[in-house]
Amino acid sequence: MAMEADGDTLQSTLIAVSERFRNAYEARDVERLMELLADDAELTWAAGTFRGKDAIRKVFEWDARLSPTATVRDAGIGVITSDHAVVSERIVNLTAEGIPYEERAISVMELDDAGQIRSIRSYYDKLAIMDQIASRYPGIKGKMFRALTGYLVRLGSKGLEVSPN
């Protein structure tokens, strides 16, 4: 799918690739995700930056194993296109070890002239996700997990306490 210079066609291509990525992500279909990427693509998530299809494949496979279900819905700004980029704000509902959690993310996807994804940068609050999972995690591991995430959340918000008037 080559990118066209015409504004309407370019925007349509950007949105179409973004939706194909979203659908493949929801289906947890690593092969369909990989088809959308340029050979030298780069992925930046909370776990780090990964370059090239082989490295990105490992991330997508890991993500699908960790969270076997995913649903994505637009939020806030929804989807915005500009030149060869798509910016989206979405809420992703996933599960980890059977525990549901919600990820609020902003993603920036850049396409090359051939219409393949050159880079994806996704921004989300990893600690908020860990706190959601910890709040539902069973047993002694859950208690330790809650203590750790609770401590990190308190530490991160220290000084933001609001005193009553």
C-alpha cells in the first residue's frame, strides 16, 4: 500500500493501517502485525525500544502470552493524522494471569512511503497497570505485590497530598 501525496488519500491510508494494526493486536495475531511493519521498524514500549522485525516479533509474542485477550477502544482525542504519522488515544482492556486490567495509552505510529509502519511509540502508565493487577492478585504473592506497588505509588505522589480547608 504506497502512500499517496494527496491529503485525503494519505489520511485514508494512515487510518487504514492504524485500524489493521488495532484489529491484529486485538486478535493477538502476531503474523498480521508483522506484515504491517517495515523491515527496519522500531517499537518503543515501557519495556524498552526494540529495533527490527525479529526483536519486535519477540515483543509481540511475549505480549500475547502475557495478556492473551485484548480489546481496544478510542478515547480522548481518538485518532489524529499528520503527514506520515497517526496519533491515537485509546483504552486497552487486557488480562494478565486471568486478572483484568485497563491500559490508557497514547501511541504515535509513523509510516514509510510504502505504507509500512516505520516506528511505533506507545506511552502509558506501567505503575498504574501493575497497581491494578496487584489489587486483584491472590494469596501471599498478591499481598507482597500490593505492598510494593502501594509503596511506589505513595513515593511517586509524595508531596501531592491535599489538606482539607
